[in-house]
Amino acid sequence: MNKKVFLFGFYLLISTALFAQRDRVENLPTFDENKIHFGFYLGFNKNDFKLNLKNSNIENADITVTPTSGFNVGLIADLRLHKNLNLRIEPGLVSNTKTIHFNHLITEQDKTREVGSTYLRFPLLFQFSTDRYRNIRTYLIGGASYDYNISSNQSNQDDNSAGQFRMNSHNFMYEVGIGIDIYLYYFKFSPSIRGVFAINNELKYDDDINSQWTSPINYMGTRGIFLNFAFH
């Protein structure tokens, strides 16, 4: 994951909180008394794959990934369980493209694969919040999600020998993060930064068990940073 992205997101959260503290009038004083509320979010992601290689028949196997930026968009349904604890569902769409380099191969056609990943995500999250101070409160958020990869290519009969890189459609991930609730005059604005990590192996192996592309890979799973901006 890119440290610069994390530092930028953390700096943004702190700067926004300090700016919000300038307003001494308490906005939306009864907002947190609602049992259920809804919203939406927009954001960006910086994703790559975590790779674990294994001993295989491919000598000097060398595989690397170039991460790229993408976007996030989705809805929010929030249930208040306690004044400092909320249960949240955030169904949404996440998209990005990554480049996998098989450096042990020779030809450009064989050594590079562009992997587009578009996930329909269904996270179930718990949000632990501090008490409100003026127009802000900070929170920790974490949970797990089911992620359906629309662009997985799983059902394709062709594999890397025909130039087709395949992944599994059904995946599970966990995420943890921090954020700030900022109570504005008309709505609540909640920027957050999160780490997202795959639980299962997302790679669909080639039909040839000695494939020069997939046989050296023991595990391949998404890992990334999400920077979300939520509006309630």
C-alpha cells in the first residue's frame, strides 16, 4: 500500500476536524438520536495484490504488481445500537485496474497482464464513536464484506495460455479504519480512511498445473487503502 496515500488521508482528516472546530454553534443537535439514518459515499482507492509465491517447476519465478488508483461509490444504512456504537451496511461499487508483471518470462505479450477489478461490495461494519464535542466526533470502523468481482473472467474457458487472466468471482474481505463525523448546518459529513484486505485466494489457476503464470502463486489477494467521503 502507498504510504503517501495514507499520510494524505490522515492529514485531510485532521485538517478537516480543526476547521470544523472553528464553528461554535452546534449543528444538527438531535441527529444522533435517530435510530436509523441513510446516506451515500464517494471516494478513491489505491489497490494492489498481496502475492505469496511457492516452490514450483518454474525456475526463478519473479512476479510483481503495479498498483493503480480507482473509485468507490455506494449507499449507507446505519443502525444506532448505543450512543457510541452503530451497525452499518455500505453496499457499493469499487473499481480499479492493476498490472501484473511476470518478470521471469521473455516476451512482452506473456510477461504483462492488465487485470481489471470491479467489485460489488456488501460490507457489514461496526462503528465505535467518541462522544461528540461541538461539531465533531471521531470514530473507529471495522468489519467484513462479501465482494462479487464482476470482471473476474472466472467462467472464461481460455486461460493465460490464450492471454486471459482469471480471478474468482466470490470473495471475502475485512477492513479497518478511522474517520471523523463533522456536523454541518444541513447534513453530516464523514471522511474516513480504511485498509481493506482479502481473506481468500482470489486467483483462478490455469488449467495446466505447471502454468508459467499461475503455478508459482500460492496466494493472491487484494489489499488497499480507501479514502471515503460520506454524506448523511
